[in-house]
Amino acid sequence: MKSELIVDVQPDEIAIALTEDGRLQEISREKRNQDNFSVGNIYYGRVKKVMPALNAVFVDVGHEKEAFLHYLDLGSQFLTTQSYVTKATSDRRKVPAVTRVQRQPEVGKEGQIADILHVGDQLLVQVSKEPINTKGPRLTAEISIAGRNIVLIPFADKVMVSSKIKKESERSRLKQLMQSIKPQGFGIIVRTVAEDKRVAELDNELSLLLRRWEEAVRVLQQTTKKDIFRVSEELGRTIGVIRDIFSPDFNSIQINDEGIYNEVRQYVELIAPDAVKKVKYYKLKQPIFDKYDITRQTKTGLGRTVGFKHGGYLYIDKTEALYAIDVNSGSKKLYEDQEENAFQFNMLAADEIAHQLRLRDIGGIIIVDFIDMDTKEHQDQLYDRMRELMSGDRAKHNVLPLSKFGLMQITRQRVRPAVEMNVQEVCPMCLGKGKVQPTILFTDNVEDQLIHYREDHPQGRITLSLHPYVYSYVIRGHWGKSLRWQWRRKYHVEVIEDQSLGMLETKIREK
């Protein structure tokens, strides 16, 4: 399988797409220059409300919505962590050693948060779920620093190995290895990708994670008691995706920005030196998402209606409580027998549903209304097929058999908002205004835009992006006669095509 990561860096956002054999599997967009409350960020926050009925508190971490912290998310070493934070903020000369803090009694699994936290208390917390819809971030007070192969947990003092590593000899080797190199007072979770890794590689990553912890404590020591601020930021989304999914089977990482390219290259060189040649700087004029067919696939795959083989299609609707997916066979029949026809279309739909859940990163409760089938054998085969297709999903999930109403219930871990894109375009003629300008004036209007842009930006080269149909019109004619050549000579502009634009939409940028 050919896996590629495509990174499209724009002034206002970074879009990251993962493809397998050319088919878009995952896509995410991250706004730039904004304080996004990503999973893994660590904050020094203040308790704003205590809710005994929920056994939880609401914490101010700087988000417009107060963040939620449940009693069970305090962690057994919460009191020890609080004691360490007090010591670190009272003596700012050096980072205190974790082992120098006196261990406090563990927080049990049964208790009341009102007995531990009060309004105005400050504490160290970490985002475990990003803000979703009207809800603020969800927090945990059990701090962890994630790497590619291992996760570092201050004050835990245990070594745990991923249950997905099945070989008992390898589990024992990794556990003994990490116990021998980890510093006292820290716990370690060994991730699945650490299987068969050498001690030097794991030791280097452990040192990196320890440095990140110390840097977070130094930031914490710079505060005053009244501050609310971010102590440590999780790696950028690009690095985070690479950390979680990178493998030797990865074919290439294509990036169209030199700064992000250098950042990713340095990270890959750290975690997998032999694979650094797979990181490539994309220099072509054609937009990177157009080159790798991402633009077309997002427009066809992220709408309310999604087609699949042989004319079938899905309706995907979102409510506040759940996602509803309706399976339809369309007008085409694969078999004359109605039962067999329903079964075959349901099996095809299952493949697309598993793909859509991953592509959109849908979480929470999903209800699938398959085409009705009477045969128990067919129902069981569909259930087994759905479980098989979902087995490769990195998010935690649970698939239930079909109910007597023909509905399948799926739950999927939700840690960040689902991918939502408006795949509809404004009218290419009126641009949403309801009235159409004479099309003969379109190129005159574009030239006016170039003149005004040049007045504001007299130096440097610029690019003009046009819809492919309009681009074809602009480049027609012999060299020296086409509009593209004339605009290039007069305004030092390079004309390129961009599939994401509307028919008469333009985009002018500094090159």
C-alpha cells in the first residue's frame, strides 16, 4: 500500500491530508497564529465553579468556554503534583527534582472533588478533548508528555506496555529496558510502535521528553500566582500526525512550505534517520492539493450525500446527540433477488461508512440504517464485515450487531471536532449576488484588481489563481498574444489554475 502525507501550508491555515493508494483517508485543517486548545496542551488554570452533583469542576484555562475536569480525571497522584507545583512556583532559581517532593496520599477512585478543590484554586491541567460544538475543552490533571515510541508520566513511577504488543518476550524486554533507563519518579507507557526498537533510540526519545517536561516547569516558574496561561504546547498538527502514523511503509511526505518542510525533516531525522529522504519539498506551480487530487476528493467525499460503487449512496446527517447514516441502493439492481441485492449493497456501503468515519473523524454515537435484510446469516456477515473494516481505525470504537429494526450502533472515540467542510460553491455566474455582470468585462475586472494590488505592493512577484476553465481562456493564443503573457509583462504576475476556486473567483497573493 502506498501511503503519502500531503501538507498544504497557506497564510491562514495548514491542511494535512493522508492518502493510501491515492485515496484520501484523513484530512485536517489547523488555523495558524491562534491559540487552539489542542489535545496535549498543558495549562495553569483556576477553578471557577465546583459542581458537587457532577462531581466535577469547571476550570478557566483562557478559553471562551470554561473547561471541564471530572473527579476521576484528577489521577491518583494529583496531590503530589499540586505539592510539586507549589514548590516550583515558590523557588524559581532551578527546576526542582521530581524525587525531592514528598509523596502525598493517593486520590482514590471514590470520593468527592469538593473535598479536594475549591473555587479560586490553581492547578496544572492538560487538554484531553478539544472544544466541540458548544462545549469547552475536557481536562485531565494526570499530566503526560507524548512521544512517538513512549509516553512520559511524571510521578507515576510505573512502566506499562501497550496491549497491542502480543509477543510476551518483547513485552518483557521493553519493560525491563525502560525500567533500567527511566529516571526515578517518572512513569512510562510504551507505545505499540516501540516494538523491536533499540535501546539507543528509546533512550534518545526519553531524554527529549524529559527536556520538554523541564521546559514546561520553567515556564510555570515564570508566572505570578494570579496568572492563567499555557505552560506547554503540544507539537504542531503536522508533527503530531507524523508522530502517530509514521511507519517504514510511508512512501513520502510532500510539503509546499520551506519552513514547515525543515521542521518536519528535523523531526523525522530524530525519530527515523533512514526515512528522512521521504520528506520532500513541493515546488511546482500547481496547487499541491490539486496535484494529488485532494481538492476533488474533498468535494465529492465530504458532502451530505456520498456515493459508492454501483450507484449506491449514503446520507450523512449530524444532530447534537449523534450522527445518522442512511444507506440507499439507488435505482440500480445488482441481483433480481431482493434479499441478495440488499445484502450486496449493504456490504459495499459498509466499506464506504468505515472510510467516512475515518475521513471525517466522526466521534460519539453513530446510527447506521442499512437496507432491510431478513436473513440472519446476512446480518451476521454484515456485522463481521463492519468490525473487520473498523479494525484498522486508530480511534477507540465499538460496533454492535444489527438491531431488530435493522439499525447498527457504532461508538467512536471523539477527542476533537469532526471534519466539516462546505463543499457547495456559490453560483459561478453571479457569485451569490443574484445578478450577473457582463462576462465580457470579467478580464477587465481582473486587470483592475492587478492594478490596485500593484499600487499597494509595488515590489516582488505575485501569483493570480483562476478556475481551470478561466485559466484555459487566459492562456490561449500564441506566446506574446495571450492575456497571461500580457499580464506577466505589465504586472509581473504568474497565472496559475486552482480547482478549489469558483468559476469567476480570483485570488491574488505575493509569490
